[in-house]
Amino acid sequence: MAGTFITLEGIDGCGKSTQAKLLAEAFAHTGSEVLLLREPGGTPISEKIRALLLDPENEEMCDECELLLYEASRAQLVREVIEPALVRGAMVICDRFYDSTYAYQHGGRGLSRDLVKTCNALGSCGLAPTCTVVFDLEPGVALSRATKGGADRLESEGLQFQERIRNAYLELADAEPTRVEVVDATGTPEEVYERLVAALADLLPAPKRSEES
């Protein structure tokens, strides 16, 4: 495909959603098509699944149901939005993709690594990111940020859950160093953004900041 597919990852509260917006805004000024998406979500069907997954009232949801709902949301997003955009040559920036499922459902929940990888292959429809950036932050700091306004169903799992997720992300980075970059998420959003741009330097031209336009 002609486009570029960048995914941003990390534990809840690491700041990746802020960085995704900054990156999309910067590249929008290049004149190229830039698409900013989030997972789960991004299509009407996927957004309905997102609501089910994050609703604190769905505490009886079993781990396997959770896994399959994430994959269903992802498959719809890939077929309906991501693949057509990449064919057009767009830059697609996605706030989470299948590495989140590996980190949360394998690392956090403890489901089999092979099971999660098999389901990820189905849910992604065989599509892999061009590059993935993991924003790494101490879990206690990140969880405090994430739950300031209340906690969703996954944030409510607590600190040890987030610690297991962080470890799974770092394991992924060690296993796939050519695809997965780890960026220190401490400091101001501007400081973290500069590290993000540096991590993507070999893949993309330096973007302009929106205030420079």
C-alpha cells in the first residue's frame, strides 16, 4: 500500500492521545492526507463496541469476550477505513492497534500469548503498522493522570494491572526492535513530542508544528 501506518501505544494515562493529535496536526500542514483514528472506535460499529468495552457496568464481561470484541472492532476499522486510506496514499495515525490487545489481554489479563496473537492476526485482517511508538511512563503516575475524572472499566483494574501491561509493551519492543520504538513519556507534552519526532525521523520528513504555519 502507498500510505504510512503509524500506531501509538502505552498504558492508560501515558499521554499518547495528546501526542497523536500533535503529530496529526503537524503533518496536516504538509498538504498530504492525514487520518487520525482511535481504537477501539473509528467507525459507527466500532464505536458501539467501544462503549460496551469501557462501560464500568459491564464488570461481568469475561476475558475471552473482551478479546473478541476488541478484534471485531478492529476488523471493521481496518476494512472500512484504514485499508482504503492506505491505498489512497494517506498517513494513518492510530491511537492504539493490535499491540494494545497483546499488552492488555495477554499481559494484563493473562490470556495465552499464542491465542492473542492468533486473534490479532484475524482482527487486523493481516495488516501490520509501518511503525509503532510506545510511550513509557511509570504506572503510578500514568494511572493517577488517567483516573482524575473517573475510571473506565479497564482503568478500574488498578496499578498492578497497569504494571503488567507496561511490562508486556517493553517485551514487545525487545522482540520487534525494527518496528517498535519506546519513547520516554515523562516531561511536558512538548518535550515528549520532540522525542516522538526523533523516533520517527528515519521514517518521515520532519513535520511542521501548527504554530509555525
